Amino acid sequence: MEVFWERIRQDALSGRGINAEDALTVLRLPQVEIWRLLDVSETVRRHFKGDQIRLCSIVNAKSGLCSEDCTFCSQSIRSKALIKKYPLIEEEDIVMAARDAKLRGAREFSIVASGLSMHNRRELDRVGNAIARIRTDMGLETCVSLGALSAENISYLLSRGLRSVHHNLETSRRFFPSICTTHDYEVDVRAVCEAKAAGAWVCCGGIFGIGETVEDRVELAMTLREIDVDSIPINFLNPIEGTPLQGKFDLTPFCCLKIIVMMRLCHPAREIIVCGGREVNLRDLQGLIFAAGATGMMIGNYLTTPGRPAEDDLRMIEDLGLRVQPL
């Protein structure tokens, strides 16, 4: 076992990352080994990223009304969750949300809209105008999560000041048909690759606790390495009432921490951002996400669920001796 500990430390510190077999071992380690595991991941995170933490925030710019049937999502066509449903909000509302995000300490702001893809030109222009104002007036890094955008539309948004395109793969190629049947996994892979080819910083990760196996978790990590994503958002299922996965609580705090560690060791030099579901699943252990390898987190509210107060997150970062990465 000592050979294993030294191998994963050196493979991660070299920048190449651990292999799939060792990633599986990490996820299967007994709870008693978590502190030794955190020592490795903390060392790797500090080696590549130092002590600065990236904060991002989002606006749910178009809610519900989605044709996709993702089992975990309260906005999907299969969901009976009681959420607000509305078309794309006005440009001024997007800008105001970005201003609030900056006041909370965010350095990146993402405009999120439900649906497989945004094709409507008037909507794209509204998003593009908001991006230009946010970038020019506030200096925030801008991101969009608008589904499987075409290369042409990505290029347009980049010309308005966009930096990042977010598009999750959600889970492994093997397990994906169990959670979504309205589009193929390769549609998502292609969207990520096209965004990267267009010159965007690519933010791509997944959601855990939706019924996947440890093998599925590792397969997702390896796929993200193959397509060379820049930033990896990690979400944990918050099983909202009215969704097909309501009441599904499969994750423990230590399980969540091992998932973060696994992603850090597989992707030593990438950003690892902990997003939705952290309050529900990590509970009092949220402060350990950075020792586990996270380099950032989403603050403020999520798409249809509230986050915790931003001042609590900022205090947690300060108490840990870490620093918020400035603009």
C-alpha cells in the first residue's frame, strides 16, 4: 500500500495525473484513510494552484420549459417540481445579477438558460449585449451555459467578450442513457470539443449521486482528460421533490470528498469547482473541499435551489487561511 501512496502523489505532482486503476482505488478507500488522502490532494492543489480560491456565480436566465428528460433536473420535461418557469430574462436583469455577484466576491459570472441549445438570434443578441456590458463595466470573467451551441454562435459570443463555455457531460458514457434519453452522449461531447476548438475556455464536469457506480465516476474523469477540458465543476445531487430522483440520498460527506480528491489527482493542473448540492451532501464538512483539491466554488443561489449566504463562504475561506482570487 505504501507503493500506492507514493505513486499517486508522484503521478499527480508530475502533472500527468493518476491512472484509472488508481482512481478506482482512491474511491474505494475506507473512511479511515481519508486524512492521509487529503494530505496528498492538499499537497497537489497547493503545488499547482497555491492558496487562491476562485469564486463564480450564476443567474438562471431561462427557467424550466426544457425538452430534455434528465432525471436529476427540476427543469426537465419529466419533472413535476414546483419551480418558477419563465422565458429569457431581460438584458438589464442579467446585468443586475452580475453586479450582485461581483459584490459577493465572484470573479466569474455565468448566464444559464434551460434547453438543449439556444438558437434564437434575438435571445443570443440579448445574451451577447449583456456579456459586453458585464465585461466592460464590471471586469468580470463571463461564462454561458446555453446548451449545445454551434461554433458560429460561440464565435459570436466570444466576439462580445465571452471567456468560458460551460457544458457538462454529467456522467459516464455507459450510464448516461439511464438518466437522459432525449439526446445522445456524443451530442454533449461534440459540443464541448467545438467550444474548445472555437477558442473558449471550457468548463465541463458532472453530477454525482444519481445512481452511478464508482467505475462510472472514473470513466467520466478519464473522458474529461481525453477532451482536455480547462475547468471541472463538481455537482452533488440535491434530490428535489417532483423529480424522478426525489428522495435519493446515496452520498456521504466522505464519499463526496473522495470524489473531489479523485478529480484533483486525475487532473492535477485543472480548476476543480464545487457547485450545486454541497450544502446538502457535505454539510459541516464543506471546509474540507479545498484540502480535497477544490480550487473554487460557486457562491450564491443555484438554478432552482438556494445556496448558503455568501458571507458564510467568504468567512470559511478566510478561516482556512486561503484567499479569494481577485479580478
